[in-house]
Amino acid sequence: MFVATVRTPVEATAVAHTADQAARLACELGMESLQRVHGDLGYDDPMLAGKYFESTCSRSRSAAPRKSRAAPGCWRRNSTTRVMPYYLTPVAELPYPHTMGERPLQDGTRSNCPLALEAVLRTRGQHPGQDGYRELFTNDAISARRQACDVHAGNWTVVLPAVTAFLEPSPANADTADKAHAARHHAPFADLAAADPRLTLALLSYSGSLRVYTNGHGQRETIGQHRIWRARTAGVCALPVWFDATTVRPPRDAVLLQRG
């Protein structure tokens, strides 16, 4: 059972990283709070808000099953569709990391990421925060190590066009799980060389796609910090980012990728 302590709609969006969690928190906060969440985040477009949730929802119960009572006007995600459209979003609009863990490689060995929190603490002795990470991105002393990081390695000039071509035929309201499943069985991705297939699937992950949300202190943070900083290091201009009712609003210059 998902448990979180929230007092305001904005805090709800900070702790809810998935549509499921957002819906359940919305039920606890009630209709008025959820409407304020949508208003605060600017989701006045039915494509970006109304279609994500049905008009009623039932509160989750851990006790013995019993007849549920719908909260009037409480929204929850559609039971058959999770709508989280991808937008091609300028990297310059994305926040710098807030805390990047030392992600192990697929074989369990430690990565060589110079900006993983553990590595930064060993060299700086304190948490860098977003301002410190911004400085580290421009630190010439570790430039070569940033380029050689083995987390989410791959050829971005190959991967990004492949991801874009995969998403474009998909309608904006396509089921997100279906998209992730289709990506895992997409023959052109399997034909990519070296680390490119893994990077491609990482950008289309069902549970960990790139997202920007606002934390309880009003600061913007991201899911997918390693991927974003690797793209920034590689000079990538824009990335496919998920936007839905649990995230911030897409920037004005973000472009909807799913046009089917």
C-alpha cells in the first residue's frame, strides 16, 4: 500500500511519481484539493488533465473487502489507460540533478560516474545540491571523466531519432504500458549496436521515464537524473519527457511527440 504524509495538493504532486499514486493521494485529499492541483500546475487542457482520470474514484482500503463508496467528483486514472504523453523538451529547461545515486552497472559492478552523490561526497565532503551540481557540470577538471561515464552510455545521435520515430505514430492518449511493451519488442531497437538498445529502452521506460515534478519545498526535481545529465554532457538539445497530472506543465517550447 502506498503511504505518504501530505498536507497540500502541491505536496501530493511532490510525492506522487506515478498516475496510480496521484490518484490515490487525490482520493485522500478530496475533490477540491485535486482540482487545485490541476489549477496550480496549469492543467486546464482536457488532453493534459481531464482524460487522465475518471470523474469518480474509490478510496483504497487495506481492510477486508467491502462495498466502496465513491467520493463525489474525485478523479482517478482511467482503469484501462494511463495517458502520459511524451514531449520533446529542451534540455536547458530541465533541472540539474538534486541527488544522483551511485548506480551500479548491469553486472553489479560500481559505475565510474564522477557526479554520483557518493563520488561527490568523497571529493567535496558535502552534498552539492542543484547549485553544486550545476558548478560540477562546468568543472573542466572532471570534464574527461564526465564524458567517460559508463552510466547510460550510448550514441545519442542514433538513439534519439530512433525514439522519435517510434513515438510519432502513437496517439497522445495511447496506453503508456503498451508503448513500453512495444518498445521492448521493436525490431529496429534490437538492431542497434552496442549500448544503444539499452539507452533507447531507458528513455521509454514505463516506470522510470523522464519527468519533472515540484517537491514539497517548491523546487523542481527530475526522475531520470543520470539520463538527463548524460544528455547534457553529450550536447543533446532536447529529450523525450513525460508530462501528466503528477508533473509540472510542459514548457512552452516543448513539442508533443505522439502525433498518431
